[in-house]
Amino acid sequence: MKNLIEIIKFALIALAILMVGFQLVTIAKTYVRNQAIDGCANQAFYQNQFIDEQGRQVTNREPQKTLYQECLFNKGVSIQE
């Protein structure tokens, strides 16, 4: 009987360790995916700077969807739209 209790105790500990490990792997995968998306979003734009009639410096920043999608494809990230 004592052996059965010890086996159950170790099985529960192993299960808890596996569950925590699985959660850590899931968090790490999500972090890496989010970093890839953020990097592509920061990279995939055209920026133009000029001075308008009043002498103010104007910056125009336009996102480029094709560059963004190509960057994500190269990094192996898929986003469903």
C-alpha cells in the first residue's frame, strides 16, 4: 500500500512538471512569434520626409502589405486574415 501511494505521489509530481513545461514552451513559442510579427511590421514600410510650404518637416510613413507578408513568410509565421 505504501508503494502505491509513493507511485501516485511521484506520478502527480511528474504530471505537474510536464504541465508547467508545456506552458513554458507555449509561452516561448508565442513570444518568438510576436517578435517576428513586430520585426516585420517595423521593417515593411516606406518613409518619405520633406519640408512643406510653411517650413515644417513632414514625415510620411506608409505600410507595405506585400513586404510585410513576404517577411512573415520568410520567417515561417502565418497570420490568418
